[in-house]
Amino acid sequence: MKICMIGSGYVGLVSGSCFSELGNHVICVDNNLNKIISLKNGIIPIYEPGLEELIYRNVKQKRLKFSTNLSKSIQNSDIIFICVGTPTNKRTNEANLKYVFQVVSSIKKNLNKYKVIVNKSTVPITTGDKIEKILNIKINKNKFDVVSNPEFLREGEAIRDFMYPDRVVIGTSSKKANNILKNLYLPLTKKTNKYFHTSRRAAELIKYASNAFLATKITYINEISNLCEKLNIDVTDISVGIGSDERIGSRFLRAGPGYGGSCFPKDTRALLSISKKFKTNLSIVKSTVKSNDERIKYLQKRIKEIMKNSFKGKKITFLGVTFKAGTDDMRDASSLKLIPYLVKKGSRISYYDPTGIKSEFNRKKVKYYNNIKDACNNSDLLILHTEWNEFKQLNFNKLNPKKNLKIFDLRNLYSPVKMKKKNYEYYSIGR
Ligand code: UDX
């Protein structure tokens, strides 16, 4: 199939490269000329394990191309994926659809033959109806169908999530469009029967409902972990004990600093704004958002207790600052709130991150180091902020031989029992 991915960001680039890996001819379009020039030179603008090699292989096989020419790319393609950003409108919490509608008006001008227009961006329910209206189904009858095909890609695992999906959700009332997409996804779904055809609005809601549920699951175990701390219970035992019930499932039950990233915070708020618009109270999602927003106060309180509220002149080291391991994405990372708080309290911050220096911390009293040892040297407190593998077997004595290092493990990477045996002053979450 000839595919055009409009938007070569995280979703468009990963999905487009994977489609080309499946043998399709894909053109990834973006209005950011520098991004396209980088891609044409083999420089990948996002950190995603395995993506560089995937792109290189398919560009070499001439199945994957990059362009800024939107009209030509649309005209030459049969399936058009809309993968542009839908940022949160800070005032209303609604998803801002201006980029989606800009792209739709370009598609409208280039309907030179029948096309399946597929929305992969996370959009409010009924957006497909609005797109159909803009394209004017009466004048352009049989020239297009509008489909919802939400993505469920985790940053750091995106290629695996695409190639081994738990499900492919296709929302359309058009048999023709459904058959075309069923064929497109066949290599991924034929053995596993994971192709799910539903209505377009249902597909749009499935995306939000999935992310909101996962965010709620994480928030649930985070609140349970607070109770565990009061009862001297290890929350990881609770995660295993409840997660082994197949009705609950063991994944997304790791207690931590709270969820961040480009999706959960945005999508939970967008779902609440949709529910408000359609006068339906989603009280559970509301409390999830509130609880997660407040988790930073819990982390600040914990650090104050660990430091006995003495911060002046103290050095605090962060190992990892992104919102989770496996990504360079800083969006809604808890470090963005913790570091300024600790600087304001009078401490000096050092940090190391496997994905390099962060512009978000170009400020006094915050210093980046390109290695763990120098970052930890002479530190008073070490905060394990993300769960990178290279943080999982540290020799803390070597890291800071001079003084007794306090360790606050936000990801429960170590065993409290073993750390106690080694006389470390070790703190973690829910234990
Ligand atoms: C998420 C969804 O998983 C994915 O399906 C959707 O398409 C995009 O949003 P992503 O945001 O990349 O993916 O990361 P994810 O691995 O889901 O983690 C989200 C946040 O939850 C991170 O801050 C992570 O640290 C946190 N998390 C995740 C936990 O605190 N505990 C867990 O057990 C899992």
C-alpha cells in the first residue's frame, strides 16, 4: 500500500517506519524542514530504541521517504494517517485540534482519488465526524472515508508495541475502508486475531478510556503505597498479590513518583473536558488527576523528612530526570517540579541522565554530569528518579566513599532488606 504519514513526530515516525518494515511504501511528511533534512541525513530527531536501524533499513530499501511537500505526498498515497499533535489547551483542558484541521484542509484540496483518511492522533470523541464535515462528504462522495485508529505505543517500547500489538482498533462504518485497513494490519493480526473493528466514536473513546484507566491503576497503587508506609508493608508484595489475579493484571502496578509523560496527563484532562461538555461526571478520573497532581507534595514531604529539613549547602544528585526510563522525553517528569523545589530550599543539584543534558535545567545550582560517579561525588542525597538498567546495580560505597550517602529510590529498584544489611540509609516508595 502507498501510505502518507502526516506528522513525523513520535507517533508518525514510529508507525510510518513500522508500516514500511511490513513492506508498504511510506512517505513521512512534516512541516518542520530541519526535521526532514535531519531524517534525510539519517539523523533521528527522537530517542526511541531501535528506530534508527529500522529507518536506515527501510530508507535503503526505498520503502521509506521523507518530505515537506504535503500536497504531492497526499496525492501519491492511498492511505493518509493524521499523526499531528493535539496539545492540551491549558485553560479548558481540551485537546487543541488546530493542527488536525489544518491538515484536513490540505487533504481536501488533494482528493485526486479515493483515500482512506486515518486519524492516529489522540482526538476528542466526535472529531472524526467534524473531519468528515470539513471534507464535505456530499461533494466528495466516494472520494474518501474517515477512520479512527488510535495508537497504544509506549515511549521506549514503541516499535515492540506496534509490531506486537495487544489489539489493533479500527473505527469506521465503511466496509471498504475497514477491508483496506484489515489488509494493511494483516501481518500483525492474522495469527492472533487482534484486529478489532468498531464504530469511529467508540475507537476515539477507547484511546482515552485506556490511558485514563492505566493512569488510574498507577494512581491506585501509589495511594496503596502510602498506606503501606504507615503499616510497615512492602507495596511490591501487594502489587504481586493483587496483580496475579488475571482480572487485575500485574502490569502498571509499580508504585513510583506518579505518572508523567506526553499522554497520561494530557489524555486524562482531555477526557474530563469531554465528559464536562457532555454533562457526564467521571469522578474516578477526576480523583486520579487530583491525586497524581498532589503526589509531588508527598515526594517533597518525604525528602524534607530524609534531609531533616536541612538543605542549605547540601548536594542532591538525581540519577535520571526524564519521565521514565527508555526515553529522552521530559514532559511532565517529576524532576521538573522536584529540582526547582530543592534549589529553592537552598540545595545544589547534580544530575546524570543516559539521554544527556536537559535544557529544562539550564539554571544556576543545577549541574549536569556525563557520568554517574562524578554526579554522585560528595552528595548528601541520591535520588533514583528513573528505572534505567544502569542504575540497578550501583556500588554506593564506591560512588561516595567520603560520607554516608542517603538514597531515595523513587522506583523501588533495590531491596530494603539488602540495603539495610549494607548499612545504607535507604528510603523508597511504599516500603
Ligand atoms: C502511555 C501508554 O502506556 C501508551 O499505551 C499510550 O499510547 C501513550 O501513553 P507512555 O506515556 O509512553 O505510554 O509511558 P508508560 O510506560 O505508559 O508510563 C506512563 C507513566 O506512568 C510514566 O511516568 C511511568 O513512569 C508511569 N508508570 C508506568 C508508573 O508509575 N508505574 C507503572 O507501573 C507504569
